[in-house]
Amino acid sequence: MQQQNIPWEAISAKLKNDADQEQRKQIHNWLDSSPENSLILSEIVNTWSLTKNKTEFYQPDMTINWQKLMKLINYQPKQKAIQNIYFRWAAAAAILAIVFLAGIGLGDGFTTTQTAISYTKIIAPEGNKTQIILPDSTYVWLNSGSELQYPSDYSAENREVQMKGECFFDVVKDPEHPFVVSGSKFKVKVYGTRFNINEHNLKNTADVTLVSGKVEVLSLQDKLISELIPGQQLVFSDGKYHLQKAENLEALTAWLNNMLIFDNQPFEEVIYYLENWYGVKIQLDKSLYYRHNYTFKVKTESLREVMELISYITPIQYQIEGEQVTIKYKKR
């Protein structure tokens, strides 16, 4: 096991979303070369997820740093036990990841915890989005307040995760090893594709929208519900599943590009998204429910600017006090 075999430059580019095709291939080849490499990459990704500084990627003296690291973790080349291999590499990967990948964070911040049963949980804070890269190079974007959980033995051969909230997946293709994501209403099974899952707490619904590729939607008991093709959406509502065409695919995935797009949506639904977007709690006058629909985009506008925009076309008055917002009907 040589530290020179770890494709640090390619991994760093991948974490920064700058990896070219050759670098992606280099990572895949490295993962295929040894089952231990999936564990190493998992530790690198976990450590990177914990890093919040904004320093630039740099390349220190590899020989000197490697000698120091081996001394720190009491490296013993003749020891063969797989358990010792894992923990030795976990320690090395954790320290090296801090040295090489410090500050390659995404969004304004996130938290990650590891439970007693060896599951890693990524949480996107309210008002922020987070992007992570799983050990098999699958990309996952988490919208505000969403969670993703995966086991410590996640690898190219074992690709199962759990989620809450809204997540977009760009899954690495592998016909022999399906990727399975479990939500609160259904499971989605894929072999390589791009799709969005949204669990809508306001309406107690959930939906999966396919952008490219093909997916199978299963019940939580692993019973096939439906297969989706690009542009289709499966919605769970009132205890039933309904397959339909995605009305506005751009609007559904706009949050990936730091935008909110409302397309003739009711006020109470707009409020739900604004709460997640800005990390606030909004109290809406019930007299405004089901009376107004809105079509507009939010890019870099502040919450106050959005409230002003709404007040131009709707008789409302609002008050913003920290994270608490009150909207009332205004008589003209």
C-alpha cells in the first residue's frame, strides 16, 4: 500500500467539481484496483465534508508528509489484519484530507455526524444547499434542511442511502451494482441516471422526477410501483401513487443553480419554499390562503426584496424580525 497510488489531484478536482474525463477515469480505476480504496475514499470524503475553511488547494512535499503521517499513526507494514488496515488508512486519510483538501466546501455550511451503528449523516442547514460526492463518485445535492445518510461500508459494490427532504442525484453508471435511495414514501432503484426526490412536508406528499436515464420506483416493501422515463414524475399523495409528466422540469431543478422558479403556484406553497430558501419561519394570514398564485424567479434577491415584490401585486403588509416573518392581509 503506497500513498503515491492515491490520485490526490483527481480527487481534489472531483470535490471541486472540476474533474475532467481522464481524472474521473483515474478515480474509477483506482477504486477498482482494491476494495480497500473505497474505504480510503470514504474517509477522505467524510473529512472533506467536515472541513469549512476557504483555503486554496496546494501540494506539499509528499515524501516528508507521508513519513510524518506514518509515524503519527504508528504504521506497521507487516501487519495484515483487515481491521488494522482499515483503521490505519482511516487515520491516514483523515489527516491527509485535511492537508490536501482543506476548505473545499460547498454552500455556506453543513453538519455531519456518525452514529453508533456506523452511519454517516449529512445535513444541509436551513437556508443553505450542500453538495457531496459519495465514495463511488456519485454526486448528491441536498436542498435546505435535507438529510442524507449512508453506511460506512458504502462502496462501488454496496450503494444504498437514505434521505429526507429534497435531494438531486447524479449516479455513476454501474449495471451490476444498482444504486438505491430510500425515502419516507418509496425507494428508487437505478443503475446510473439523474433524478430529483422531494418530500413535501407542507402537503405530506413526495415525488421523484427523472431528468435522464431510467429508474424503478419501489414501495418500502420492495414492490415495484412504476418505471420512469426522462421527463416523468411519480407523485405520492393521499396514500396513492400517480404517474404524470413533469410540468416544468426547469422549475423543479432550479434550486441546483441557486434559483427558485414559481410557475402559477399558490401563496402558501410559495411561503413553504421561501422558508426553506432563506431559513426563516413565516406566519401567513389564513385569509390569504388559496386566493393568490404567483409566477416569478428568485436569484440573488434578499427576503425583503421578495416581500416587496409580492406586496406590489398583492395587498399585504409584512414584518421581518430576525428569523420570524409575519404576513398579513392589507385593506386598500
